[in-house]
Amino acid sequence: QFHMIKHEDLTWKESLGQGSFTHIFRGSKTDQRDGVTHTTEVLLKVLDANHKNCWESFFEAASLMSQISHKHLLLVYGISVHKSKNIMVQEFVKHGALDLYLKKSMSVSVSWKLDVAKQLACALNFLEEKNIAHGNICAKNLLLAREGDPSSDNSPFIKLSDPGTSMALLGKDVVLDRIPWVAPEVLDTLEIELECDKWSFGTTLWEIFNNGEAPLQGQDLIQKQQFYEHFSNLPALEWTELADLIAQCMQYQPELRPSCRSIIRQLNSLITSDYEILHATGTLPK
Ligand SMILES: Nc1cnc(-c2cc(N)nc3[nH]ccc23)cn1
């Protein structure tokens, strides 16, 4: 269920950092199509050699992304296995992770943020319709393909990255460190269901409207675990309708969380709300 890419068709460029058990590099791949050589910019995600036992989960995450295609899901070109290296070859998304982008550019508008939130909700709705749970929704896994700028009024465009190594194979501490993105019920079951993505969507909304600031920033694993044990909630945003949507998504009882359709409907009403118009135009509608 994978396109296998020959190692000699890959060119390695600079390191771009690391994820859970992975290192990522900028690179390019060449392929021959009807006798013409095409060179494509790619992101190379390498599984740590000392986590080889995760390779099937590593590729399972990639295969999830390559079995379905959607404009807001990251494109995975294939995999390359060379000596002891397991490599996932992904499309290169120009502006990188949304959390870093939001921290850098404090000037994005409310409508920009709502647009990004709606794109993520559409990607989740698509996955929900296929009964596929992602399991790692967060601003770090939202990649910005187009910045969109207020002047020429063109809008941002995001792509949801692959979920990475599955929760079941991550150490307990890695899972605890994902509080408050990981849904509370996952800590017991390590099973990812559709409702888990709704919880993480709420946390990601909170990140987007807090300019990429990580919730529970700097809290240690004990404090993070207690956050769930005390059924705590994230500090509410001042925009109450948005804070309500986040609270609906981040309900401790999974069955009470809203469907994607409801999330999209509520985002649409926020987009046309007075608060948005006030922020966009500086005046309230008559
Ligand atoms: N599939 C992906 C994933 N990450 C990027 C990316 C882009 C960028 N400008 N800086 C980065 N720094 C780290 C990663 C990254 C690109 N494509």
C-alpha cells in the first residue's frame, strides 16, 4: 500500500529538527515520468535507528495518509528503506508548523484564525466520514502551505500532518507530555477513537487563539496528570462563543463532544458574528 522510493532518487539537505523518535530533513526526490526527470522538494522523516521496533507503526501512520487524499491532508509520496534507515517522504509545506508561525507573527487576524480552524474542522470531518481517527491533532502538526496576507486578502491554507508513531508505542511519559492535547480517556486505554480528535481540536483552537502559546506551558508531568485528575479546564478565552465551542470539544465524557458537522456550523456562525466583524472592521454592524 506504499510507493517505494529508491534511496538514490533522494537528495538530503539541512536538518529541520526532530519529532517523537524521528529526525526530519529538507530534501528532494527525482523521478522519471514519460522520460522527463522531475525534481520535487520533499520533507524526509527518518525513524531513529534505536526505535526500529516502531517502524510498522511509523509506516502505518504514513499509510493512513497515503490511502486517502484530501486538500487539507499532507501528501505522503512514499517510503524509502535503506540499510538501517526507515524514511517517510512527504510533500514539503513551505511555511512549516503553525505553532511556530503564530509565535513569530503576532499579527494574524481573527478571521485568519477562524479560516484555519475551519480548514482543520473540514479535514477532521473528512476523516470522521471515513471513520479514521488521527490521534495527534495539534498546532505543531498543522503545516502552513500559504500564509495569506491581509493586504491582498488571500487566505491561509493548512495541511494536517501525519499522526506519527502511535500512542500505544510511545512511552507513558511521552503520552503524559501530550496533556492537554491527548484526550483524558486515552491515558487509560491508549486507544484512539474519533472522539479523541474532537478533544484535541479544542486544545488546538485554544492554541490558535492564544498566538501559538502552548497550554499548560512549563508544567511538569505530575502537574499535567493532575490537570486531568481534577477534571480541570483550560483558561477560557475572552470571546465567550469561541470559549464555549472549546469547552464543548474538551468535555471529559467523549460521547458529549460535538460532531464535526456541529463544529463547522458553530465556526460558521462565529465567522459571521459581530465579534468577528468588529475585529475585522473596527466597527459593529448597524
Ligand atoms: N511536511 C513538512 C513538514 N515540515 C516542514 C517545514 C517547513 C519549514 N519551512 N520549516 C520547517 N522546520 C521544521 C519543519 C519545517 C515542511 N514540510
